Amino acid sequence: MSELAGRRAVVTGGGSGIGRAIASALGDAGATVLVADVDVATAPDVVCDVADGDAVAALYAEVDERLGGLDLLVNNVGVAGPTAPVADTDPGEFDETVRVNVGGTFRCTRLAVPRLRASGNPSIVNISSTAGWLGFPLRSAYTASKWAVVGLTKTWAMELGPAGIRVNAVCPGTVAGPRMDGVFQREADARGRTPDEIRALYADQTSMRAFVEGADIAAAVVWLASPAARYVSGQVLSVDGNTETLRTTWDDA
């Protein structure tokens, strides 16, 4: 594939999971990709805490030096945050989730915009979640942050559209992999259930009764960045097998 030939892209949180799948798919489509990740063990191109302003400034210095400009920013970084009823949620953990998921998206976009204005094919793709448009019991911090990402997407599409910069969001459903395994375990611990019980309930949340793969999310990002989506902006695309609810319930009461 060569639909993104010549494009210069940054993928945050690109060292593992969905981010790695996105970076790989963009490269396969012809883009030159710079991967940023806070986890040194994932061997990113640039080690960066996107919630730290100085670190983000250093990331863009690397973008300028290595890529010579920017055509696509994929704001993929996201932490799961605490799993607990609102009354039991630690305020510090709540704030940290918002700091990374919302603050990181803001800081990376803020410095990307001047560079995108100089591009002939500028685009931003924010990775939100089905939690960005549905309520999600026990996940107040994560839900708040992902709703915020959708709001930023809509706002920036309006603000940057006159400059030809398209801004869209992808909302993954439950993506199979180690990250979700951790979510299942934490929710199982919070509810006094087994991880397998939680896993089965998550599968039943979708019409297709299945989890998506990182490659499915990556394919959506490639399409949104491609000429085929040249007039697609301000949109929120769910890739989730049609999530019907994020409520996992038993007759516990």
C-alpha cells in the first residue's frame, strides 16, 4: 500500500498495544513514522511523557530534526486509571488519569498545529474509547478523560478546519491483549468475581459478541489519514462490534 507515501507521522504511546499496531500500519501504508512512548522497554524512537510539557517540546525538536515536518499526529496515549466506585476512587489517581489522557492529548496537539499548518495533507486522529460516549460504572476517571477527548476532537475540527487540518477520533471497543487482561483482573478484584467472568460479560456487551484487534483500530486510522477520507473531519468512529452497553451487572443487590 502507498496511500500515505511521503507522509510524516507521530504516534504517541506507539511502543506497544494499539499504538504499535497503528505505527506498523502507517509504515506499511508508506508513511515515515516517529514512535513516542514513555516506556523505555518498548524501544520507542523517542522516550516521552506526553503529560510533561518539557518532554513534549523535546519530542517536537526530534520531529523537526528527524522528519523535517509533520503531516499526521495520532494521539494514542491513554492510561486505564482506577477501577472503583466513585466514593472509593482516589482523587490523586483520578487527577493522574486526566493529566495523561487529556493533558497529553492537548500538549501534543498544541505543538503539532504550527507544523501541520505547513503540511499539504494535515490530519489528527485522537484515540478515544467507547467509554467516550457511554457511561462506564467503576471507571469514572477513564470515562471522564475519554469523553473529554471526543469534545476536543469536535472543537479542534471546527477550529482547525479553515486551515485544512482534519481532526477525527476513533473509539475502540474492548481490544484483545495484555492491557485489557489487566482491566479484567482489576474489575474482578473490585467486584469479587473471576477474570473469566468479567471477560465473558465484556464480550456480551457487543452485538457481535467479540473483541476487536489492534489491527482493526490501525486500519481505521490509516483510512482517516488517507486521501479517501479527505473530507471527513469532526467525526467519531467506533470500531467495536457495536457496543450496546458498558455495564457489567449481576443480581448482586
